[in-house]
Amino acid sequence: MNANIIEEVQKGKGSNTTLSSLLWVSKAVSNDPLRNSITGVHIEDDPSNPEQSLAVGTDGRRLNLARLPKKIVAGEYKIWKTSSRLFLAVSKDMGMYPKYQSVVPSCDANDMRKIDLTYLNRNDGVRIFKICCQFYAVKNSYFNAVYLQQATQDLPECFVHQVDEMSPVRIQDSKENWTRIAIVMPVRIN
């Protein structure tokens, strides 16, 4: 069990950013027992910084990716949350985590559009949904409002990119030096 790292964060000895990032990533983790390979968090080394890790969670309809400022051993982890603690446990029964990189749309920083969220109540997913739809200016493009709300939670601003109405939207906390990226798949409405 690799819970010591997280317990140190809880006791104030580690980085609160690690804890908040893992909690944010865990919101996208699947709870479907038939999709066992995505019922936990995948952690890998950050190729851009050997002192950091990347954490990924997905349920197949959304994906949360975060840079962790603290190094955590690469692997698949199950997450348990209590009211005051977060525990990671190495999972040997999850199987091979999918190649998540293929669903993260690449984009140039100049293609990102800024959305100011400071005036919005970020608990109101419908308002975020409306502003995102207006901002994309793409007709017939709909997203799960709860996923948008969770992706933008605690952000004063975010940067978004979408290629067309059937492609996923990429939401990140910074135009270039991101620490969080959320990918939300569009909902098809006929």
C-alpha cells in the first residue's frame, strides 16, 4: 500500500496541490465494474519534469489529467476517500490502463480560448454549459454540464479548445504551463 505519501499531504508535510489534484482526477474515475481497467487512477512519470508525476482518471466519457508536484511511483492505483484522508493503494487487478494520450487533442496555445469564470457560480453547471456553448460558437455541440462544472471547479479562468462539434473539448487551467487538463466528450443529441 502506498498510502504514506497521501497521509503526509493530509498532515501538512506534503503539498496540498498533490492532494487537491488527486481528488480532482478521481472525479473522472469509472465506477463500472465491467470496465475494471479504468476504475482507478493511472500514475506515470512526467516526461517534461522527472521530479513530477502525471495522474490520469477516466470513465470513458471524460478524462482528467493532472501534474503532481510530488513524485509518486508509476502504476495503477485504487483510491479510497474518507472525510479527512485520501488513500492510494497499488492495484494489481485493474489490468492494462488504456492509452489515454490518443484521446487528448493536441492544440497550439494560440488555438486556446480563455473563459473568465470569476463571475460565475461554478456550482451551477447549467451556466457553465451555456457560456461554453456560446464561447465555442459551434452549433449542435452539447456537453454534460456536470462534467464541465467538475472540470472547471476552483478555477478563476480556463482555456478551452474544440476542433469541431463532434470532437472532445479540451479544458486546461493555463494556456501553456498547465497543471490540469480535462477532456470532455460531446453528447450526441438527435
